[in-house]
Amino acid sequence: MAEFTAKDVQKLRQASGAGMMDAKKALDESAGDFEAALQSLREKGIAKADSRSDRESSDGAIAIAQDDSAVALVELKSETDFSAKAADFLSLTQELADLVLTEGEGAISNKESQLDDLRISKKENIQIGTVKRIEIEAGAAVDVYLHTDQDGRGINGVVVQGSGISAEVLHEVALHIAFAKPSALSREEVPSEEIAKERESALGVTKAEGKPEAAWEKIVEGRVSKWLSERVLLEQGMFGEKETVAQKIGDGTITNFVQAYIGD
């Protein structure tokens, strides 16, 4: 039998997140070789993590990183808020945002081994959610808003870029986005298949209401237009009021925005 001590078992448990019996078995099977035992447990843990991939990850955390040239927003998803509030989870979320800021969205793959380790230690389906890097255009202004819970975890993040808009108004727009959760900047950005699906649904409702056939087209278009205005940022009423975002910014322009929120 391999020679190892209780301290070796404890050290392996801390490094791998495995239970005591699994750690002892791994050390025994590796003839007391700590690194070999750790690798064995890690491989088994990854296999178990893969088996959880169909479980819903509806919780998580959001981090934002910013410098003079760009802003990066990253969402790391988990199954429970218990895991998402942990220091190691929040630390990795911020590391991911910092990496995306300096190296681009594709660099997120460089952290896959750390993500695997987190999946193993948390025993949850942990996945990357929204990942976005916005280049700050010359002469443009950017506002960043990150709403945090009482534990300091980011749960609603917004980045909005515009020109010809005061810092105060742009910040109001960022707060509005956090509140209203628009899905597109303008109607042109709404996927045509989504509009077609909504139009079909509106026609079904209109027919069921017994409206005269001659009025169907007008009624349906009115309903689709209202549906769009509720989702398009520029047409939304600021904080649900009558003044629209477009009216609020006047002659200014919103170039782009990104939002991620827990529970999306």
C-alpha cells in the first residue's frame, strides 16, 4: 500500500475539492504521488462537471473592466447564488473581464482550466454568459453602470456609448437600460424572424377577438409596433414615463450598448 499521511489527504482535498475517501483512493492508486493523484481527481471532476452541463445556470455574477480605449463586460453563470457570491467565483469573474479588456473576447478561452477547476470545486454547471468588449470611439463618451447586491456581487451591468450627449444624460440612459432591459438599440436591430413571430401571434389574437377581417392588418401592425417600442431602447419611455430615450438625448446619438443581468 502507498505511504502517505492524513496531512497529505487533507492537502489533496483542499487542492482538488474532493471528498476524503476519494482523496485517499487517488493517493493510493497513484502510489502516494501527489501530482498524479491531483490530476486523476481533476480528470474525474471534469467528467462529472460535463455531466451537469444540461442543468440550468440561472445565477452568477457580472464584472466590468475599463481603460481609456475600451470597456469589457463579462457574465459568469452558476446554478446558485451561494456559489456566485464566493470569493473565488467573484475573483475569476473579474479576471475574465480584465483579460477580455486587454486581449479581446476570444481570450476568454485561455481561462478554461480555471473554469474547470471552479466547476469541480462548486459541483455546479458553471458557464460563460455574456462577453462583450466595446471599443471607445474617438470623441465618444461612455457610461458604465454595475448594480451590486449587498455582498458586492455584480448582478446588472450596463455599458452605453454615445456622442453629443452630456455625461449626466448618458448616465441617466445607462440607469434606464438597467431598469428597462431593452433588447435592441433601434428597430433595424431586431431580428426579422422575431418580428415575424410576433406578427403571427398578434394576428392569432386579433382573429380570436372577432375583429373584422378588413381591420386585421391595421390592428396587427399597431400591436407589433407597440411590441417593438417596448423593446427598442430609443423608443422606450425613460424609466417608464412618456419622454422617450430618443427625446431625452435630443440631437445626440447612442452608438451602442450592452447589458447583462442575472436571471436573464
